Amino acid sequence: MKKYIIALTLAFTIGQINAQIDRSKAPISAQAPEIKMGDVAQFKLKNGLNVIVVENHKLPQVRVSLNLDLPPILESDKAGITSLMGDMLRAGTTQHTKEELDLKIDELGSSFWSYSEGAGVSSLTKQLDPSVAILAEIIKNANFTNQKELDKLKKQQITALESEAKNPDAISSQVSQVLLFGKNHPYGEYMTKETIENISLADLKEYYNQYFNASNAYLVIVGDINEKQAKKLADHYFSDWKKGTKAQASFSIPTNVTKTEIDIIDLPSATQSLINITNLAPLKKSNSDYFAARLANTILGSGGFGSRLFQNIREDKGWTYGAYSGLSSDADVIGVFDASAKVRNEVTDSAVIEFMKELNKITSEKPTSDEVKNMKTRSTGIFALRLERPETAANYVLEEITDNLGEDFYKNYLKNLNNTTDSEILAASKKYIKPNQARIIIVGKAEDIVPGLRKLNYPIHFYDRFGNPTKDPTIKKSAGKATAQSVLNDYFNTIGGKEKLQAITSIKEIYDADFSAVPAPLKVYNLKVAPNKFSTTVTIPSMNNALISKLVFDGTKGYEQSPQSKADFDATKIQELKSENALFPQLHYTNSVLKGIVQLNGHDVYEVVTNKKTEYYNTQTHLLEREIRIEDQEGKPVAITTDFSNYKEFEGIKIPYSNELTIPGMPSSIKSTLKEVEFNIETSDLDFQ
């Protein structure tokens, strides 16, 4: 029990405080302010580099960004190059090491950024020249020789991937892209530990040499500078940059399924389902019906409080915090429509019905005049707000060029938006939203949601988190003559035997732990005494053992403490803790049920259910590999997963030296490694105060 309380305490300690918003009222429509795009200058250097300049002298500040216009890039067995490229651009140049660059940047006080398709700087006017000098150096002379930095970044990326393995949002996004585009398409491929490990300095250098040149680039200068000054700056720092070859690529256009189907990714720890109904949509901003498509999507699900999905699934049914839709345009390949929400397991099938009802309605009936009026007003206001930022005008000009929109696209944006009719909105809905050719992708607990979904009469397919087809996880292998008690007995015998376990009266453990939300390694101190006493303290050793959390239960009362507060356990929590054994809880199970044999990480495990827990025991080694426990968090069930591995023997008892704790909503899992353990130590009441 204690490790779950610790994790929940950590989540609350580092969590964001949500603003209180009155959602009982829709926002009041307001007349949009007059839109003024402003004057934008454009010119080209002798090497072909296009430059866009927007003057804005309100602040003594200039923003300079170098942007590459690249087609989609297939990275194949080295997927992840573009993810690492931005940081590696600043890992050293032919003139300076990474440390020297960082020092120069700190001394200037300017803000630098870099990514796979460029870099930029925001600087005070007086520091503009030296700041752009560094930017140009990074862009033109990155050397990709810093193996230490690459190793660090690869490790960080692999850690991030591991944390996404049980994240419903990450799983849904990845599988959706795979099923829509296929794994051999730039939009469908994904990073793995193996593809990241494949990436070398030479691969990054090759990418840099191929794509970083003036023919692929646009220099955007915004702020306290005039055209003459901008020409002098650009010419001085970028006219000698290699011209290169314009990047080109072409890919086949994928197609939608011929009939709507349900695609399920089983997540046994899920207490809610993530529904994403999606189809490919051939929308480009240059299309004549672009504005009609935008308004259709806004009315359906991107228009906030007033959108249909939000009103139906949240306000009327109360099944979710929010239901939304998106309709992306794509100048290179093809766009995507999606409609999504997270709902409780028990209403998953009902939510799908309501989603499909709204998708069928938007594609068969004209929107009301009030809907059209309100969403035009909303869209006009958002457009006006964006133009308050000086760089927006420059970005719009850049987009007009790179997406072949014509120079008047944004000048006439509001006119075209507000001239759109309800008939045009309906026609665009039919063209881009395909309720009869959609994939209903659901990440959730298959055992809970499949029976209801089968009644909807859509074909159902099952996939793993990589988009590979799998068997129906609700069909469990027979466990034969095995029972829950026989599985537990095999576990006891494997780890040391009941007699040895029962002879242990106390355990002291010290763990090293890593959690990405905390800036330094953690230390976890556990003390457990039979039958149910425990004390757990989590600190940051490198910060004078700063307290992260402390939990104590002395058998009759207890508390949880964070850096901000201390609270006693309530009567319900105390009763729950009294009923559990702190050392080896399996010794005291009385109502366990063996559900059958399922797959975990590619092999068979026994699924044993008891009270609020589900445990998974390897059918070959008999060791406990995973535990999923349902905890109450602010009145809602939360499934907390602990994975156990690296069993080692200590004084005749096998114990897991590694465990990983995953809680929905936390930025990453908590990985712990056992460093010290002692059995049957002397304790006193003072240890539980």
C-alpha cells in the first residue's frame, strides 16, 4: 500500500494547480477588432536565401529565425535523427565547443533555440550583432563530433520512450499514425530504443550536409530593425552559406479503410478508455473549401464550450472532461480528421454511439445559423489575437510561400472565412469527415470494454502499442488444473518457501530512484514490520536530503507528509492499511481468483485477481512480474502499475531489485533500484512517529 500512497503524494506535490473556470456559461461573442497585417519586406541573398522582415519598434528586441522548408523525411531504422538534431546543432561547432557556446550565450543573455529544421535567437537590439553571429555559426558550422552529448541525448530519448509505453495518449497517437499511413511512411514510422541506438554522429552529419543549405532555407527577422539594417545583417552573416540543392521527396498517398472498424489496443491498467475516431482527409490550405472545412470542424469539436461534441458528451452526458475534434491540413501528403475523448470504461460503447451520431449529423445536415455565426466570430477573434504578435505576419508570409497559398491568402483570410455559407460547410463536412470509412481507435482495458463494443456491429481488430495485429486479449488461455492458490504456492516456493517468508518479521530497504519530474536522483527509505507497520521517506540527497514525501503507519494511525503539508490518514485509509500485510501480502490472501493465462511482454503469465489488485505471475519462472492496483484519487479510480524485475537472492529469499511504478497523469514512471536490504532488524515505536 505505501508505495502507491507515496506515488500519489508525489503526483500531488508536483502537479499543476488548475484555474477555476466557470463552465456553466458559453463565452460571449464579441466583435473582432480591425485586422492589420502590416508591411512585410522580402528579398533574396546572392546564394538564394530568402529573407522576410517585419518592422516592429515597440520594444528594443529582435527575433531572428532560420527555417528549413523540407518535405517529409523517412528515417527508417534510424528513426529519431530529427528528434536529436536540434540539440546536436548546439553541441559544438568548428570554432567552439558546446561549453564555450553555452558560455557565450549566457553572457549575451539572449534566448536561443534549435530544432531539426532550423534555429533562432531572440535578442535585445544592442546585442543583436553578436547574437546573430552565434546563430550563423551554429547554422553554418556545426561539426557533430560531440559523442558524449549524443550519448546523453540518446539516453534521455530512450527514457522518454519507456515512459510512454503505458501512456494512453502516446499509444493512441502512435498506433493511429501507423494504421493511417503505414510504418514505411514518414508520418507512420516511430522511434524505438533500437532505432535511437542505431544513430551515430555520422548519421547526423549526413542529415546536416544534405538539408542545411540556403536553397532549403528562409531567414525571418522580426522586431526593432528596418529593411536596410536587416539586409546588411543577413548579407554579413549568411551570404557565404552554401547554396546546396533544394530537398525533394514524394510518397504514395494512403487511403481510408473501406468500412468503419474498431481498433483496440489493450491496456489492462486502464480505468478509462481513450477514444480516437479518425480518417485521412485530403485538406490543403490552398483548397477552395478550406474555410468551410475549418468552420465545420469548429462547429463539431474544436470550438470549445459551444461545439457539438463538448455539449453532448461532456455537458449532457457527463462522461468526460472534454470531447474534441481536429482537422489538419497538409501541403505535402494528406491531412487527418480526428475526434476524441477519454471516458470511463463502462460508457465506452455508449460514447462511441454518441460520437458517431454527431459525425453522421455534421455530414448530413446544414449547421444552424447561430452555430455558423458564433464560430465565425470565434475564429475571427482568434485570428486577430494571433496578429498581436509581430512574428505572426512574418510566419504567414513564409507559409504563403512554402505552401503555395498565394500572396493574398492571409490578407483575405477573414473575408473568405466570413463569406462561407452553411451549404459550403455541409459539403466540406461530407468531403473530409468519413463516419463510414473511419477507424475507431480505442486504448483501454479490453476485458471491460469489448463486450459492449461488440454490440455495435463494427468489425473489431486488436493491436499492440506498435500497431502490430494481436490476438483478442479477452480470450484467455486455459490455466488447466492450476488455481490461484497453486500459482501463489509456486511463487512462495520459488522465492524461498513459506517457512522462510513467515520467519521474517521486519525488512529495511534503501532504494535509488529516478523520476523525470524531480531534477535529481531520489533516495527511498523503507521500514516494514509485521503485520502492518511501515515508514517510508523519499528525499533528494544532492539537495541536503530535501524531503519529497514521508508516509508512516504504526498499525493504528498514520499520516502522509509533503514539503507543503502534513495530513493524517482518514478512517477509511486506516482500515484499509490495517487489513494488509506490510511484508509479504500474498501469504494472507483468502479470496484470490485465477482468471486465466494472458500475454505480458511477449510471454505467458497467470492473471490472479484479489480485492483491488491484479497480479501477473510468469508461467515458467513463477515470479511476480506486474501488479495493478486500483486506488481512489479525488473520488475517481486510478490504476497504478508496478513492474518487478531483476530478482536476486538475499539470505535465501529472492526479491526484485528493480521496480517501475506508473501512475496515469504523471510525466514519467518512477524507476527504483534496491541498494540495501536487511531482514529481522530491531525496531521501536519511535520508528513510526
